[in-house]
Amino acid sequence: MRGNPFYRLVSPAWIGTLVLVGFLLASQACGYRFAGGGSLPAGIERLYIPTVQNRSAETGIETTVTNALVEEATRYLKAQAGATDTADGVLLGEITRIATTTVSRSGERTAAERRVEIEMRLRLEDASARELRRIEQLRADRVYDVIDGDEIATEANRQRALAEAAQDLAERAYQRLTDDF
């Protein structure tokens, strides 16, 4: 088969190369860009993110969400301010709701999976407290497994789902706050 000239055209190495070239061409044609390409309005490069306000009953979620927002800002901004007096802008957030619902059941009254949803609002201000952008409703959710008879493992799954939802919130917030959303 290796003597066949057609084999050289359809060899695994060529197929991989063709798939990669096709993907690159297709992604350019539809306007796809990798995340992080945008910038915040009004030339904000140094952003201060205070701890978000927590209006839910979920203790400690404000720290998880704030850390996710800081991580996202650190990833894409050139500089992140440590205090308001050195910042070009401030990102203020408020967690408005956390809800848990059953997704599937393993019996009539036994949950097998649950969904946890975080909802929040954000406001981006410049250094003079002038509002630049407002996001009234930002949501993210994750499904987690309920371990029958093991509340500790179920709560660990729930906390992991909350952390993943917080990261999704931070990514969506950055996408919506940047100039090219």
C-alpha cells in the first residue's frame, strides 16, 4: 500500500494537517477569536475589584466569586490595581440569588443530580465613579451529583459546582464588559 501514490495523500499525518488548516480557515471565516481579545471601556487598564456583596444565604460565596473575577481580570488586563486610588476603574458586584434545583432522580423522592445557579449583577465605574457599563443579570449554573447517604460528599460536589459556576460568571462578565462583545 505504501507504494501507492494515493497513500501519501491520505496518510494520517496529512489528514491531521488538512484538518488543522481547515479549522484555521473556517475559524477565520466566521469571525471566531480566542477569548481575551477585548479591552475595557474608557481605556481602563488598572481595575480594582472589591469583594462582591452577597445578598444570598450562601455563606462564603462572595469570596469564591470575587476570586474568580480577580483571576479573570489578571489573565487579560495588563495591570490590576491593588487599591481604588491607583485604579482606572472599579468593578462592583452583587450576588443576587443562589438556587438549587433537582435535575434527575434515582427514585420517587431521591435526587440523583442537582443544579446550582448563581445570579449576580455588575457595574463598571471609572475612577470618578461614573458608570461605564452595567450588567443587570449574569447567570451561571452547574450540575452536580448527589451521593445517596453521603452528605459530606454531596456538599463537596456542590461546592465544586459553585466554584465552576463562579468561574463561568467571571468569564461571561469579562466578555460582556469588553469593547468587542
